[in-house]
Amino acid sequence: MLSLLVTAVLAVQAPTAPRDTAGAYLDAESRRLVAAARSRRETIDRSITAYQTTMRERIGVGIRALRRDRMLYRRELALHIDWRRDSVTRVDVIGARQTIPIAVPKPQLPEDLKSDAGDYAFDPADDRLTVGWGGGGRESHHEPNDSTRDSTKHVDIAFQHPLAPGSEADYRFATGDSSVVAFANGRTITLRELKVIPRRAEFQLMAGSLWIDEASHAVVRALARPARPFDFERDAGEDDDKDIPGFVKPIRIEIRFVTIDYGLWSGRWWLPRLIAMDAVATAGSVMQVPMRYERLYDEYEVSGDTAAPLAARPPVATEAEDSVARAACHAREESEKISCKCDNGRCEAFVVNIPADTNALLVSTALPPRFGSANDTLVSKGELEALTHGLGDLPQAPWQLHARPPRWGLGRYNRIEGLALGAKGQLDLGRLTLDGTGRIATTDATPDLEGGVLRETGTARFRLAGYYRLSAVDPTARSLGIGNSLNALFLGRDDGDYFRATGAELTIKPAVTLAQNFGIRVYAERQRRAIKRTDFSVPNLINDINVFRSNITADSADQIGAILTFRGQRGADPARPLVSTDVTLDGGAGTYGFGRASATLRVTAPLGPRTAYAIELAGGTSTGHVPIQSYWYLGGPGTLRGYGGAATTGDAFWRARAEVGNRWPAARLVVFTDVARADLRERLSLAHPLASVGLGVSFIDGLFRIDFARAIRTPTGWRLDLYSDAAL
């Protein structure tokens, strides 16, 4: 996955067909910069004969969920590299660990550490935009990161390099800012910014900023992102997604940025200092997987011939020449106890030294900080501010027209619509996306329609929509999602409550690549009651006394209003304390004038060496005349286990839950208790709450949960719940 993301932005290919190159240069200076940088790219600098450096790297992959975000995978690595041209490179592992916190939290040595470590020893003569992304042990001729080529393919995707010959067919160029680096001895270095503007909204193209040294014409800093997100259906081929369920589509990878920053060493040589990437993979509306990568080279000691001239880049080796070079190097592997890294007819020999005391590697002070820990970055505060500013200045995606094939088979089940089936379509205009969704209820053929226009920037998503739809009284309960649909159909239990809404809304959320720490919704809508129209379920087939409860009788209202939600989380590692909070403020005017405020606090932490605990506290109150559909409805696995939906309702509420389980996140046995009460705000008190106790089993740090709960206050009874995103 990491190789795909980085290669997707930085790899190179010449155009496959002639295209219009008119207007490629928006000013004369950009034409000069491209010509100079392109000419420099066709040469190699072999003046560096050796270098030593310390490399630190970390990778973090998470999962976003409604209650709390989780860390899926984490790796930290520290190496000391002693690189020698035309000799054997030595790589010493001075720290290494990887964990899968949601399943196996105990740190372990990364797999394939010995074979992968050699990839970090780069040749300073490599292409400036692909340096450091080697493919160790490559056995095929011309693998993806071959810097001698203007083309590469990765899973049948061809990526375009902005400085490749003929790139004017894919990009436009403009000059940007300039920067002067002054030294104590009076020497200065001038850097010029070249803005790279994609001609088309294609994932294979990049929107970016290249900083070029005026003296050497070498790229010394790059900040880029694809012209649009990777779309699995659109970019991976029609046959690749035929077996993927519709509810996880579309599958997208949105790269916020890839950056490579060079530092000047010994006043002569530009060498890579920082390589970083931030991205998020999404699967429909059910999953978001943020990914972050950082690599830092530091403490260089460089040897070389400062008077050595640049040399022409060698031609692409033939398959025979490449095979001969590989065979010669591999023949040395057994006798000299080395490893080989070969590319384009040239091989480098290296040895990797892993200390016998591998436990010391797991706790080495040379390792970079864990994700979620204090000082959680290898990038300084000033660099982060510059990076954020630079992202805002990157060129926008160009306008385009691309119609996504309709996604059929959208389905959900509830006691209002029965089985509702429909489809969704999208029209991608590059800077705007038009979308439309339609469903038909099988109970009474009532349509459910929604259409919107989405504008995404580097910091936020803005969506304006109109709709005639079935709405849930509590959107956070996901009553219209797949979980409640399956419970309704197979268990005869629909915990949601609903009303009909016709209107328009504007929603504002952070960009998908950023933390989802706020949400804003402004709306104007007509609200009407929705009537229960079916009792069909599997339990009802078995015994017709198993029927759904009635839906609420919503008040008829014409409303305008706004909802503001703020979320925060500290920590993501289940082996350490985690705190998350939600605060929601909403209000409306029109037929009913009211305001509401609610807050939730969640704490999860270890409790000794073998157990963990979780506590959740929530409460809310209101002012004014609140319509029935804006009450709080408690009951079900999200609020009050052991009870069905709307077990206790009112315009004010409080609730609490506590859980204790074993600390092994892959599979936990959990005991829990819930207590809650909702009522009219003037009557709400701590007395006479509903309460339950129970036993549960959770998997993958609570992502999947099965609970068996007993309601201990009227209405009493046992209840089985299957749901996702639990506290433990």
C-alpha cells in the first residue's frame, strides 16, 4: 500500500499519445526552469563517494470510527547507514519494532527486516523525486522506481513525471516564490519555485510545487498531491472490483500530500532529509483508514570529489546486460555474505547487521516517537506550518466531466419502508461533484430522494443538498445503516425512530484526510410523521406475535436550524489511556423554537497487567418547545443495552456505562453495566433510572461486539445485541 501511494505521485512516464502542448508555460521564467531542471535530470552527480547517516522512519495506519479512532498498524525503525560507491554498503539496525495494537499489542521485530533495510541506503545519483523509494531484491528488469526511465507502472497504472520529456502534454507550469539561503561567509543560494499544474483531473498526474536550486538546477524540495483521489473502480480496471460488495464502494485513496525535502551538507551536496506522506483510504461510508508516513535522514558525514563534473545518465540497459550484472552480484552473495540490489544493469552490494539482543531494538532510544505519543512527529512545528501553508497554495484540480456508472443495489430494511432498494450516481466535474441517490420502499412505493453538490478543498468538504427522505431522530445511532437493517430483518428488532423530512441542507466537515473533529449542518425542512407499515422479519415468520413496535408520532413542523458537533480524542493505543469527547449544540426556529446541548465523555485505560476498563458518561438538556422528533431516545446497544429503542425518552437525559474486560484486544470477554434516564427537563432526576448488566465478547479492539444483556428494571428481559464500535 505504501509503495502504491508514493509511486503514484512520484513515478515517471512519457506520454503514450500525442497531446496538445500549447499554453504549457504561463510565463517565460517557468519555461527556463523546466528546461534547466530537465537537462539536469538527464545527468547524474557521482561526486559523492561515501556518506554516513542516521535514518529514522515511522508508519502509522488507523481506523476511524464514531466512538473512537483506533490504531491498526504501527512501525518504527532506526538505522545507521554507511554507504560506499563501488563497494559494500553497511546498514546497522539500531532500533526496530512493529505492533498491531488492535490485535497483538506486544511489539515485535518487523518482518523481512534484513531484506528491507538495504532499501534505505540510497544512491545520491538517483532521481531527485524517487530517491529512497527502492525496491529491494528486485528481480525483474525495469521495476517501478527505475529512475533512468520516464515511465513506470504499478498495478496497471501509468504515472506521469512533470520533468519527463514531453510532459507539457500533461502539465502547465508557472513560477512561484523565491527564497535566498545566506551563509555566514557571505555565500548565498537562490531557490525558485516551479508550480506544476495538471491539465486533467487524473490520478496519474500531480499538482505540486518543485523548488529548484538556481546554481545546480536540481530539485531540492517537492510538495505534491495527485490531481484527484485514486478510485478503485475507475483506476484499477473493470474486472478488479467485480467481487467487491456494493456497500463498501466507492473505494478511494486520497493523498493529502507527499513531500521530499533536501538539506545542504558540507556546503556542497543536497541530500534527502525528510520524506513524508499523509493519506486516507475510504470504503463507502463504512470505513476510513488514515495512513501516515515519515522518514528522516540526519547526521550526515559526506565524502566526495567536489571537483567531479556531472556525467550523462547511462542509457537503459538491455535485458542481457541487466541479467549479467545480476548474476555477477548474486554470485558474490554466498561467498562474501552480502545482499544485492540491482537495477538497470547496475548492482549495489550491502550487508545488514542486526544485533543479537533484539529486545534492545524494541526499546531503543534511537527510535522515533510512536504515533499518538507526546511530541508525535518527526517534523518540527515550523515545518508543519510551512507544509500547511504550501498545501493551501497547491494548484486546484482542473475542471472535467466524468460520469460514474450508477451503483445499483443500495438496500436497507426498517419497519417504515420494509425493504428499500435504490441506486446512486455521481458526476465528477473536477472541482465539484454532483451526486444523486434514489430508493423505493417496498411497503408503499414511497420514494426516498436526495441530490447534492460537493466541493472539496484541502481543509474542508462543503455539500449543498436537497432531499425528500426518511430521517432518523438520532443520526449517530446509524438506524438506517446496515447493522440496524440486519437486526430488523433477522432479529425482528428495529431500534430506530423516524420521521419524513423534505428540505435542503448545507453540511461542512473537515477534508477526509484530516481529523474529523467538527461537523456543521444548516437546514431548512418540512418534518412530518412516518408510519410503521410492516412487521415482516424472520422471527415474525416463525411466530406472528413477534411484531415491531410502533414508530413515534412526530410533530408536523416547518423548521430552520443548525447543528454543530465537536469531537476530540487523545491517544489511540489500547495499551495506554484513551480519552474522547463529543459536544453537540443544535437549535431550530419556525413552528418550534428550541435549543439543545449534549456532551459525551469516554475513558478507556488499562487496569492492571491483565484487565482494562471503560467508562462513558453523557448528558443533555434543552430549552424552548422541543418537537417530539428532537427528543432524545435511549435504548439499544449505542445508549442502553438490554432495552429496545425508545425505552426512555425526553427533552433531557443522562446516561452512564462501565465495562471491564481482559487486555487482549484481539478477543475480549467483557462484563458491563448501563444506567440511563430521559424525561422532560423539569422532571429529570437521578432517581428511578433504567439499568442493565451483561456479558459481552469483543473482537479487534471493540470493532465487532456481541452482548447478552439483562434489563433489571421494568420492562425486564434478556436481549442479544450484535454491533460495531464498542468501548472495549
